[in-house]
Amino acid sequence: MLFLLIIVTCLILQFFLPWWIIGIITFLFASWISKGAFQAFCSGFLALFTLWVGMGLVHSIPNNHLLAGRIGQMLTLPGQNYNWMIVLFITGLIGGLVAGFSALAGFYCRKAFERSTK
Amino acid sequence: MKVAKAITSVVIALSLLILLNTKFGSIPPLAKFLDPFHGFWKNAESKTKPKKENLKLAGLRDKVEILFDEQMIPHIFAKNNYDLYYAQGYITAKDRLWQLDFQTRYASGRLSEVVGSKAIELDRYQRRMGMVYGAENTLLKMERSPQIKEMIEAYADGINAYIHSLKPADYPIEFKILDYQPEDWKPINSAFLLKIMSATLTGGSDQFYMSNILNKYGIDVVKELFPNYPFGEDPIIPKGTKWDFKPINIPQPPTNAPEGTVYHQTTKQIDEGIGSNNWALSGKKTVSGYPMLANDPHLNLSLPSIWYQIQTISNDVNAYGVSLPGSPGIIIGFNTNIAWGVTNVGAAVMDWYRIRFKDDSKKEYWYNNQWNPTKPRMETITVRGGKTIIDTVYYTHHGPVVYTDNLQPKNFSKCDNIPTGHALRWIAHDPSNDIETFYLLNRARNYTDYRAALTHYTAPAQNFIFASVDNDIAITPSGYFPLKWNQQGKFLMDGCDPLNDWHGRVPADQNPTVKNPPRNFVSSANQRPTDATYPYYLNWEFAGYERAHRINNRLSVMTRANVDSLRNLQNDNYSIWAENVLPTLLQAIDPKSLNQTEAKGFELLKKWDKYFTAESIAASIAEMWQKMLDKATWSDKFDIPNMPMRYPSKDKLVELLLREPNSKWFDNTKTPQRETRDDIIRTSYRLTIDTLQRKYGPISQQWTWGNVKHTNVPHLAKITGFGSKFLNIGGSKLSINALNESNGPSWRMIVALGKQVKAYGIFPGGESGNPGSFYYDDMIDTWSNGKLNELVYLKSKDEPCKQIIAKWEMSRK
């Protein structure tokens, strides 16, 4: 559920807002419906990993991965013909980490809030 | 505990957000860069382009249509010139926005604003060389011509209309990597572009080395080794052509000898020759009976491509050719009636004058027997993430004093050949309206129009070649040539003496020119423009005669020429240098004295056809041998610590090799015995083979010339991965196909005039400046294979044409 909410909202809002909106969205959703630290982190991470890899592919497939390959060379990544995959993976990883840690922060904030209201 | 966890996790998440949104050194803000909604992925272009687009643009006066051919080359149909250059600006920005921005920043000394402190010395250098001062002067002159003012303003309006249509996600990828935004284009930026061309093509000076040589060895050695007239010659204006003008008075040199100061900067060998060629054949020599014209300007190659192909059509023009991003109009091209092209002249238009300041305040300097005030000019350099620098440059009537002793940077190679405490007199500082020349050439119909267009041209001086459908051919080395006494400016000059000043100019109509010569062709290859009968001094040294000689040899025997014969000539890898010296070099070697590798190399050289092809191993050996010979002959005399000097020209060494086997110059002064030519040949041959062997192992495929030369086209900002692949191709500095590692033909064009003009062209790159586009380097294979594309020259926007793949309509908002 959390995964779906994050991925759909981010997909829509990212068209209009800068990349860091993903941190805010995952934080808010996680502080609302997350079940545990691990679940929150994984939902955030997987949602953004999937979204960014998917969106990267949307741009990169019609491009025959020409540009991603050049970026791979720029970053001196190994794998002559496949370095675009590493670039794509790093993209997913970065998006995932931001979202994962934001979700985690959302979860812990809710926990902290619950105690103070008890 | 829970609060602590909450706070810690929020801090981690926030730090991650901030960290990934920040630029560290040359690493872009990572998440911002990788975000597939706004980052670099957005620059990955699809191979398929929309067939039709409609744009509403503010400022346009009428409807404009742009047709794109298979290389995505735009063919602009406008109804008036304002709209034409507006559309050229818009479409150039669409393809080359970052290149436009970067070139302007480079020329105007504003790179530190975006890349930070590492560019400070470069920015300071450009400012102190007077690039901004020169561009300001040029803009004033351009604005005085109503049609050029409208042209550069329309071009700026078009570029800005495109910039304003962009969201950050649409910015070219380099903006995302360097993390900055495009700024509005100003008409002065077109002047900056011309200043870059001047700096590239006329910015060299070796007066400083020549003065040291004069001090060390005296005038007789200078006369012998650095003569005013070369050993091999084949001037642009054929020998014996009569000058049909009465020359004006030549100024007198001062009587006192040049001074004896020694200059102590570290040296940088100036690269000889640039490599551009052009020629035009009269209809008597072509299969069609109409003239043909060929041009291949050579520059330091880069991606995005230096040139941008375009066809421009409005009420009074239909021209096709290449433009320089940043300048409206077409620089090299053709229309229905004429074709034109350029190569560099290499005239002496940059001189250095020693300045005597009254005191350290630098407020006054001695000139014409009195103290004269200097004009200080403040240059403000903004530095990203650093303190703003205010640099004061003192201007004399000569020009700016580029470096004074305490300001000369130590580890900055660009200023190695700048003498400190000297003022710079440079043609690039003068007001000029060079764009007018191109504006008029784009519209020229005949020889008279061509001559009229050239009167506006100042710098960088070019050999303008011309052919018309009326069967006229011509070539004119054009530009502002300062009126000088013989060899004025060969050495550094005393800035106090008015006799050392430039004395006005050679009248424009007395620039060398030739029309329809008896040999039925005209040509140039950066060599000396005239024989010794020309009354004015242009320079003491030009590029060697080898390429020109080869061109003229081939053209003089050519009959019934067609496109392929000219294309083959453009791709000619034959070396006149090798033809001249190889027999002499080989006779000195005793095959019995050689080891196995040396003997194998010797055999290859003996069998070599003297073509610098990619597969040739002999070519690699010959090229290295030439370098080693140069060093072996001159190093002991001219590589002296703390006294930077240069070597005599390649031609001088050829002359000594061929004619003076016992010349004292072959003696290595560092050894007790006396060496002769043949000793130098033998030791340098061993060294050549040894050097190649150490680098490439035993003789194998590794030794082939294509591999040793290693041609590639790098990215303009040298971003790894954005340059071309390695190109295994032939060519050499002294061949017509003058191709080095990454200096070579930046555009090859052949125009066959006739009832229907037909033209062919190629450049090493593509129309798009986006490394994520299929059109970024789609022409590079055709170029490296020595082929040309037939150019699509449209007469009307409605004519059926299979090559047109997309159409844009622009109308006013």
C-alpha cells in the first residue's frame, strides 16, 4: 500500500516539482501508514528505485542507451556496451536511498509522536 | 530514545537530500543530475523526430518555415531578413545552446563564474589580452551598419526566444553537469565569436623567441636560419603576376638596433601551419565547363562541431553553407551564382612593444620623447564559490600591457610566449565589421559583388577564394594588413619610438589578388601570399609550401575535373616533405650497420610510396624521424635554459639536408667531435626506431600510422565520453589532408557551379550539439572515410524532395 502510494504520487508530482519532492512525499506517507522501520524503508526504497529506473528506461530505450553509455564513460564505469545498465542501477539506487531514508525518518517521527501523545 | 531515533533519522534523511543536491568540485549534484524527470536522462533523444511542429514566437514579423533534411540540417524559408536571422538564431540555439554559452564565456573571460577558481588565470588572460575591449570596439562598428545591426539583433532575439521557452529539465546536458543556467544572448556575443577566431588564427607570436635568438647569435645567423623568404615557394598569387596599382610610400625603420634584453620565460614550440586548403578551377578544366570550388578549413576539431550547416532563404538571398554558432549568416558556402571559401593568411597582425613606465603607479609611459598617460581599465572577474577579483589593465596607445612582472602566472602555458612589460598591438582590438563581408557574399552574384564584399573585411585575415557561374575564378588574401617597414615586428619592438608604430594599412584594393590566371585555377594552403615583387611586407614566415605545391602540381595536370577528382585531392595523403628528403636520408644509412628492427624499418621506408595512409608503418617512422632530426640538429643551439628560443622552420632543415651536408649547424656542440649531416641522420634514425619500439614493441600492427597518430575529436570542454571514438585514418601535417591527432579538416566542401549548382560537404560531427542525440556525430564516419554528402539545396519550400524529413512552421505570437 505504502509502496503504491509513494510511487503514484511521486510519478505525478515529479513532472512539476524538483527531485527533492520525493523525500517529502515518502516522509509524509511513511509517517501516516508505515507498519515498521524495515517495511517503511523497503517501501520507500523500492518505490523510487522502480520509478527512477522505469522512467530512465522510458527515455533511454528510444535513445538506444546512447547517452547513458556516454555518461558511463564519463563516470569511468566498466563494461563497454553494458555500462548504461550500471548508470541506470546507480540512478535507481540514489532515488531509492533518498526515499528509503525519508520513509524511515517518517516512521520514527510517528513513533516519537505516538509516545508524546500517550 | 524514540525521540533520539526520530531526530537522527530526520537528520540522516535531510543530509542526504542536501548532499545529493550539492555540487562538489567537478561532480554535479548527483540526485539532481540522475533524476530521470529533470536530470540527464531527459537529454536522451529519440531517434524518431516529429514530422511537423508549429511554433508561436514573439517578435517574428511574418511566417517562417524550416525544412529539415536527413542530417537534420535546417533549410530556413523566411520572407524578410529579420525573420531569417531570427530563425537562424532560434534553430542554432536549439542545437547548440551550450556551445554558444561556453564559447562566449571562454572569449570574454567569464568561465570562473561557472567553473570556479580553476579558470581564474584563463579568464584573467582573456581580459588582459583585450578580448572584451576588442569586442566592444567591434560591436560599435557593427551597429553603425543598419543591416548588420538588424542582423545581429534578430539573431539574438531568436536565440533568446528559444532560451525563454526552456524549463531547467530541457537545458543541454553540459549545463546540468556544470550545474548552471543559460543566460540571455547579447549582440556583443557575436563579436566575441569573431574575437575567438582572431585569437585562434592570429594569436601566435614568436617575436619574443626571435629577440632572444638575435641577442644570442646576432643578425647574420637570424638571416641565415630565419630568412625572410623561404627555400621552397609556390605563392598563392602565381609568381610573375603583375601588380596593377601604384604602391603608397613604405615607412622607414628606426636607425637604432633592436635592444639587447634577454627574456626569461619558459618556452613553448609554436605549431607550424594550420592546414587549410582551397582551390577553384575554371570551366576550362572541368568536365561540366563550369567552375568548381573546393575548401577545407582546418582547425582544432571538437564536438559539438565547430560548424553548423544551414540553408538561408529570404527575399534577397538563397545561400547554403556552414555558419559558426554565434554569428548570423554563412561563412563558407555558395548560392545559385557563386561559391566562396577561406583559408588563413597568417599575416603579422600582432606585435609587442616594450613599455617604459615612469614609476610603479604605471600612470605614465614614455613615448615620442614625452610622458603620456595610460588608460586604466578595470576587469571584474566573478568567481563561483570565491571572492570577486578586480584586475586593472593599463592601456597605452599601442594597446594593453598584458602582463607586468609581478602578474605573470607561473604555470599557465597560454602566456608562455608573452613578454612581460610589453604592450600588445593586435588587429583583434580594432573596430571591424567582418560580418558585413559574409552578409554581402551570401548575396553576391558575380565578381564585382565579391570584390565589394571584401572591402569590409578586417580580421582574422583570410584567403577568400571565389568562383562564379559566369566562369570567373579569383583569390584574394584579405584583411587589414598593417603598413610596415620590411620585417617590422620580427623582433620585439621599443614602444617609445613612433617609427615602430603601425603606419596605417595597406590600401584594401592593393591587397594581393588574382582573377582568371592563365593556369586556369587558383589555390591557397596558408603559404606565402606573393612572390618577392609585392611591394608590402606581410610577414617573414608563413606555413611551408609543401601542401600548396602538391595542390598546384596536381591541379596543373588535371583536366575534365569532376567532384571525385577534387574529393580525392582533398583526401590526398602524399607528403612532399618525404619526397624531398627521404632519398637523402636513406643514402646516409648503411644497411649492414643496422640491427634487425632498424633494418626492417629501413626496408619499409625504401619501399614506401610516401603516402601517410592509416595502414602505413613507414609513415610512422618518417614522422618520428623528422621530429628526431629536428631535435638532433637544433636542440643544442636553441634549447637553452632561461633563454627561450624556437627552432628554424622545417623547410630550413630540408634546405640544409639537401644542399649543405657539411653545414656547421649539424655539429652537436655538446660533443668533442664534429658531426656532419650524415652523422645526425644516422643517430636520429636509431633514436626513432628505439623510441617507437619502446612505445609500441617490435614492428607490428601497433606501428601503423593510424594507430600512432590516434585521431579523435574531443569534446569542447574535454568531458570524457562526449568525444568521438578513435578514428583509424591517414593524413599528415604536410599533406593536403593535414590531419593530426585532433587538428584537421573541420569542413570539406566541393561546389560544382552550373545551370543547377550542385554541392557536396561533410564535417566531423553532426548538427546537434547534444551528446544524447543521434545527430551529434552522425557525419563522422562519412568524414573519416573521406566521403562527402550531397548537399540539399532547395529553390522553393514546395519543391518535392525525398530528403526532407521534418517541417516546422513558425508564426508570430
